[in-house]
Amino acid sequence: MESILHHIKVSQKQNLAVLIDPDKFNLNNTSQFIDKVNKSIATHIFVGGSTVKDYATEKLLKIIKPLTTLPIVLFPGDILQVSEEADAILFLSLVSGRNPEYLIGQQVKAVSKLRDSKLEVIPTAYILIDGGKETSTQKVTNTKPLTNVLEIVDTAKASELLGMQLVYLEAGSGAKKEVSTKIIEAVKNNINIPLIVGGGIRSKLAIENAFKSGANMVVIGTAFEEDETFFEELKK
Ligand code: 1GP
């Protein structure tokens, strides 16, 4: 399989990832849901969450894998979610916060699982942006989201200079407001690595705005969880 990071970098096509949070997902509905994903404009499936019961992610991955040919990317909140059943892992460092456990602690603990892994490991700067409400990621990591544009831009740039391969601007799952176009543009203009944007995106217009502002990939979870007709909406 072509490197997922490379694909995100070079593809002219707009990448749309559907995020499946094993904690919220109804397993009885899996094949119907994945069928809709397969027929939609989605290009990737992300699996993970900030609070997931032990091995629920791996269990879900095993069910999803035979049902789709889309690349499956782990989006793990902790090391228990690291699984060989996916194609790649966003190896996240929460660079917007100053909690060492999520900057480097979890990553060190994950090495025992990743050392002999076949997963494509994608070093990712994970930046929480204020989305208008406290998210579970903020609670779990005990960190605050960023609000200041210059600080957001400098955090993204520092991550690139440190060698990270991807920047992920995250307003938080179910955010009241998505990452603003102003922030997306400012970050995009200052980095040379691909940019992912997610959190609170619930309309076709918001997706288009994120792409126009420079996002290489948009991630959507809640809008699909709450209303599967959103898949149809995007085709129009
Ligand atoms: C991925 O957490 C987001 O970045 C997903 O957010 O659930 O609000 O789409 P939503």
C-alpha cells in the first residue's frame, strides 16, 4: 500500500476521514455504517477516542477491516488503542499542552508495541484549539486549548522544525465552533507539512471552507454519528 502520509501530501483530491469512536459506536450497526462510508466521498477511516474501554478499539478494527478497502488510521487517545489491525497510526504528541504524559510519556510507553510493528507511524503535532466548550480530551489530558493565532502558528511551526510530519488542528469532538478559517490559513501559510483539521464540522460549507483555507484533510465524527443522512448530503 502507498504510504498514507505521502498520499495526503501529494493528492490533489480532498481527503475526508470519517472518525469512528469505539466508545460511542453502536456495533450492531457496523456493516450498515461502513457500507455508507464506502459509498461516500470519504477517503480514510480514523478509529480512536480519548476515553475508550480496554481493547474496544482493536475489537472494532477487526470487524471493520474486512468491510472496507479504505485505509484505516489509528487515532489513539492512549496506548491501549495501539493495534496492528489498522494500516497506520497518528503518533500524536499533544504539543498545545504542557502535560509531559501526553507530550512524550504515552509515546515512550507505546514503543514496546510499535518496535516490531507493521503500522505506518506518522509523527503528528496535535494542537487543541478552543472550540467553545471543554472537551473530553482536555479533561483527560488536563490541558487547555489554544486561542491565540500567533501561538497556534508558532506551535505548528515548532513542531515542523522538530521533525513532525503532520499538524492536526483539533477543535474537539462535538465542538460548538470548528477551527476558524483564519487559523487554518495562518497555520497553512507557515508550514510545509500537511494539515489536518477536525472537530465540530457539521456542514458541507464548513468542509469546503476548511479545504479552501488550506486543510489537506478534514475529519468528521459527530455529524455522521448523529445523522447518517449527512453521507448523502455530501454527495450533492
Ligand atoms: C476529529 O475530534 C474530531 O478531529 C471529530 O470531531 O466529532 O466534532 O466531528 P467531531
